[in-house]
Amino acid sequence: MEFRAFGWVLLAGLLAVGCKKQEGATGAGASAGGGGFALQVVAVPVKTEPVVESVSLIGNIQPNEIVDLNAETEGIVKEIRFQEGEAVKKGDVLVLLDDTKFAPQLAEAEAQLELSRTSFERVKQLFQDKLISQQEYDNASATYAASEATVDLKRRELRDTRIVAPFSGSTGARRISPGQVITKSTRLTQLVDLETVNVEVAVPERYLSQLKEGQTVEFKVAAFPKETFRGEVFFISPQLDAGTRTALVKARIANPDRKLRGGMFANLELRLQLRDAALVIPEPAIINNGDTTLVFVVTSTNTAFMRPVNTGLRLAGKVEITKGLSAGEVVVVEGLQKLRPGAPVTISTNSSAHYLN
């Protein structure tokens, strides 16, 4: 077996050098070199077609925006103005707290501010007339400024009794009830923006040179197995994870019907490279002999010769050829077992149809 394999490789090299001379040989000469009779084989031409190089990865779907809503002040829940899962707009009031203790405090602060302002105006005039000292003027000014700050604080506290949506989205589960006493740490609900979603995936270091922003990604999710979703890469992390040697990559996908939800797994095809005119042959034409890959090429005189080739991507039933063949050349896909270099062949057309798709 080792001698036979060595002989094939040696003969392939010799035949590759003298291929042009062999192709010019007469039919009788070919028959003599192949044992005097033609073998019937199935052969197809080398095709040119687009080839997409991609890598399969598992990613996580994340909402465009997501936030847990909490109150900025302690209080009693007065009114809940949203339904669970409801679409809301930015600025909509979602929860009202009891403001009965904040409104009087604001009114008191505003009255004190007015008193401080009037007092400051009198002191200011006296100071301009040089009837009081600098210290008395500074004290009045500081009191007036403190009163202004107190009013601003009380207005903010009153405003904080209205919890509004920070962005447009859908509300989550309700975590509170009317009459409930809440603190700043009490979770009221969750707000999620699913108008667009992001797919986050850890990409191995060896693929990063072929990645760039704007590339297309395709993926499927278990909830909709028959649908293919498409997005666009918008972020490639400048820093790799030291433990896994991967970089975080994010792609943005429009989600107007909100089929995609945060936390879903995405079976993702990340397109790395597109070759518009790649040479492709059926996979059965490939002969692997150690580190050498060979094919039988049929010449214009219906003679088969072995030729070493370099392969690229493995596709469904096909193989990309990066070196060794030209478009239109004919390669044998069936009948390889009895075929020898230099043998005359007869090409069968009945069995080649399914290789031409």
C-alpha cells in the first residue's frame, strides 16, 4: 500500500509536468497508455460561484435598553398608571407617590425664600448706602442663597413622587401595590426597549483580522426555527478576555414585531469573507493521499490525468479549490476506483445531473 501511494504521487508529479504533451496525444496513443479500453466515468466541469466564509457561534440577545425602575425618594404608592407588558413612551408617568407631605414642605420653603429675598433687598440697599457692615450683607446674602437651595430641593422631592419612563419601551412585571410603603431600593418594575436588539457574541482571536464594523450576521433562535434574522456588526471590543482569548462583538438587529427577547440564545453565522468567483467542485472528486490532495482531470482527448490541488472551504457536498484548477476544466466524480493516470475514459452524462446543481 505504501509503494502504491508513493507511485501515485510520483506519477502525478510527472504527469503534471507533461500535461500539455499528454493532452496533445492521439486517441490511439491514449488507449495504449490506459490499457487499450476506455473506462466509463461521471465527470463534471469546474464551476465558478460565490462562496461565503463564515463561523458558527452562540450569542446572547440583549435589549437595546433595559432598566430597573426605582423611586428616588421614600413614600407611599398612591397610584399605578401602567399595565404589565404595556408599551409606554418616554416621559409617561408610571407611578405616583403620596405627595401630601412634600407639597406643604415646598410651600413653607417658598415662603421662607420670599422672606429672605425681601430681607436681602433691604440689606443690599443699606449696604450700598454704607449703613451696614460687609459681614451683615454677607449673612443676608448667604441666608437668601440657602433659601433658594431649599426650594430647589423641595421641588425636586415633589417631582420625585412622579416616576416617569426614561425612554420608550415596554413595562415588565409590577412589583408594587397601591398603599405600599417603598424605599429607594424598592424595585417598581422593569422597562425594556425591544424596538432593536443586540446580539452579543465572544469571537475567538484568530477571526478578528477578518472582522469589521458593518459586516452582516445571520442567526436563528429556538423560538422561531424556520426564520433567519439578520443584523449588522457595530461594536468590536478593543480588549480581549485574558481567560478565553475572545473579543466581545455586538450586532444590532431591527425588531419591530418584538419577536426577539432579551436572554434568548442566538445560533449565529458570522460572515467573515465573501468570494464572488470561487472555483468549486463536487466533494466526491477529491482524492486524499497523505498530505496531498488530488483530482482526476479529463482532457479534450478524453484522457484522465491526476493533478494536485489546494482546497479551501468545505461546503455542503462541495469543495472550494484555491489552486490547481481552472473554470471549465472537467473532473471525475464517479469511477475513481478503477481509474489510473493516463487512462482513456468515456464520460457518462446520465448520472452527472445532480452534481451540476
